[in-house]
Amino acid sequence: MSSNNIVNLNVGGHIYTTTRSTLTSYDSVLSTMVSQAPLRRRAHGNSAALLDDQGRFFIDWDGTVFRHVLNFLRIGGLVLPDEFKEFDLLEMEAEYYGIQEMLDAVRFRMGALRS
């Protein structure tokens, strides 16, 4: 696998490494972000804050909850620990990243828990 296929992310201070194909598996903010990689700018420059000082994509969202977003992209389904309680936050994450399939899955799970 080419190093061009490896993508490093800094999400709220948590570092993730994944593949470009994982991030582009659904139409989303993440897919657009890595597709427009040549347009990236340094976080400390005069332009948009998209890269941290190590050249990783920087996303100012919850880094702990992001692991569930990344797992959804990897496996195509919502798999959460039994003790997971942050559904509202995960719903906001799915909305922010524009992953409709994940948003539907989170809302379905939230509805099932409320029943």
C-alpha cells in the first residue's frame, strides 16, 4: 500500500491513522477533506485550519467519540460497547461529518433504547 493511501488525523488531540479508502467509503465531510488534500493549508497560516503542525488533518471535535465514527466507516455498521451512553454526542458527530447512514443507525439505536 502506498504511503499516499495512509491518512493521519488529529481529532481533538487524539491521533488516528487510517486509509484514504476508509475515509472515502461514504459521501461525507471526511471524504471531501481527503479528496481535496492538495488544497490543505497549515493550521497556523492565514488560511483555513486544516493541518496541525505535524501535517495531520486537524479536526476540532471529540477525539474519543471519533473512534466510533472511524469504526463505522471501516465496517459499515454501528458497533458500540454495551456500556456506551454518549448517543447524543455520537449523533452530533454523524451530523457534523455528514454520514447519513451512520446518523440513521445512531437514531435507530437511540429509538430502540428509549422504547
